[in-house]
Amino acid sequence: MATVSLRPITSTNVREILDLRVSPEQEKFVAPNAYSLSEALFEPKAWYRAVYADETPVGFIMMEEDPGQGKYYLWRFLIGAQHQGKGYGYQAMRLLIERVRGLPNAKEMTLSYVPDEHSPQPFYQKLGFVDTGEADEDELIMRLGFE
């Protein structure tokens, strides 16, 4: 299996990251990477990386981080359609969870998802996230505690 890593997005890999897309039935669950990167450039709490499998860019991950408040929110997560089903997403999330676990005041990590028959909820449950019963507009919130 390929080695998965989280790497900075630079002028040499940005085009490949922007070209990554999910399948048409998944488009309602995650914004395109171009939109996500444009948001990140103007949000000081954004932390983002390219997901690599060996030397191939396969995805994008973005957090909103507020160490002072101890808030760590998975804002975007995308694995390109042609790279799904290979374990890259799971490995990338494990790396991210371990990173967040070691950050200041990190007691939990949260995320939200659009409920639907093709939603990523089961994927996040396998990683230990649980539904909180809360919602943010049309998205349901999940939490992973670090206690």
C-alpha cells in the first residue's frame, strides 16, 4: 500500500490539487478545491494540505483551527474520485487526527456532513466520530473526543 502524507500546497503542486474532483453524486457534499483554497487564503484560522499517496497528489484537507479556544474543525476533505476506495482517505484522516491531538488545548475535533444515503457519515464513524445531535443549517455535526 502507498504511503500517505499531508504536504503543503505550493506553486509546483497547486494545479494538480485544483484538478482533483469527486464523483458527480458526491459533489453536493464538498466544495471544489479551488473554492476551498480561495476561502483559506482569507481565513487566518485555516490550515490546509495536499494529501499524497507516495508521490501522487490524491486529495485535499482543510481545518479551521482556534488553539486559544481549543476548537479544531475539519472544514473540507476531498479525495479525488479516481483515488477513492484505496484507503488513502482513512490514512489521511488518521494523520490529521494525530496531528490535532497534539495541538494546544485539543480536547476534541469536530466536523459536519450533509445527511444523505451517500453521505460520509459511516466513514467518519469508523474513525471514532459520533453524531452530537446538533446541526449547522443543513449539516449534522460529529465529534471525536481526545479524553
